Amino acid sequence: MQLSDLTARVPRFLRSFYFYTGLGFLVWMFVFDANDLLKQYDMYAKLQELQTEKQYYLDNIEVVKRERAELLSSPELLEKFAREKYIMKRPGEDVFVLVPQAEE
């Protein structure tokens, strides 16, 4: 069995310079490049995470806008909000803040 017989059995495209050049290019792009497949996957996962966070914050913005509109429309609700959140009081009132005891 001669070397020429072995090379004759190999398909012609596998003996081509362009095949090896293309194969080398693909290996370089998939393994050694700065934007290889692993980094592309990580960036895609990060994109999905950021899109989820974006939707969460957009939903929260809607809730805050709705609450703000309610507060600005009614002086009673504004007073209630100030008393509960910022512990504000009217002149002459005493405010007692009850803090739960921390468990050990």
C-alpha cells in the first residue's frame, strides 16, 4: 500500500488548502478569539438577566406613579402617608414608635 493510494482514498475537499484554512479560521473564532462561544453565551445570559430586571423596574415605576397620583389627589392620604412613612406629627401630639425586640 503506497502513500499515493492512501491520499487517493481521502476525499478531494479534505486535501484542499482552502479546507484547512477554513478549518483553522473556525477553530480560531470558536476557541481563541476574544468573542468565543463561551463569552457569547455568557453575554446572552447577562442580556436575558438585564431584560428581566428592566421589566421589574418598569413595573415598579408604574406602581410608584399610581401611588404618587393617589397621594397628590387627596390631602388625607398625603397626611396618612407622611405619618406612617416619615413619622410626622401635628403640633402638640406625641408619637410613640414601637420597635419589635430582636430575637437572639
